Amino acid sequence: MTGEQGRGAGKTGADTKDSRRDRLKLALRENLKRRKSQARGRSDADAASSESSDSPLDDASGEKPGS
């Protein structure tokens, strides 16, 4: 039972500030990684859709437009 009473009693204000700062750094780093990954996914999807829209449109007969 003494372990439960002493929880946090040995920590100073500087220790808690440092640990909080470290947790925030880690959270920000993970958030940045996630956002970069999402941005890469979006740019890949945009590139794929623009490639398909750049192709000339042919009619069903197989002739090129303007012939």
C-alpha cells in the first residue's frame, strides 16, 4: 500500500514539466508523420486521376476525334 501513497511524491515541478514536454514532442512528431503520409496519399491519388483525364477521348467506333 505504500507504493500507492508515494506515487508522484518524489517528482519535482521540473520533472513533470520535462516529461510533459517530452510527451508533447512525441505527439507532435507522430501527428506530423501522419499528416505527411496523408498528403502523400492525396498527391498520389491526384496524379493517378490526372493521368487518366489527360488521355484523349475516343468515341465508341475507335476513331480519333476530328477524323
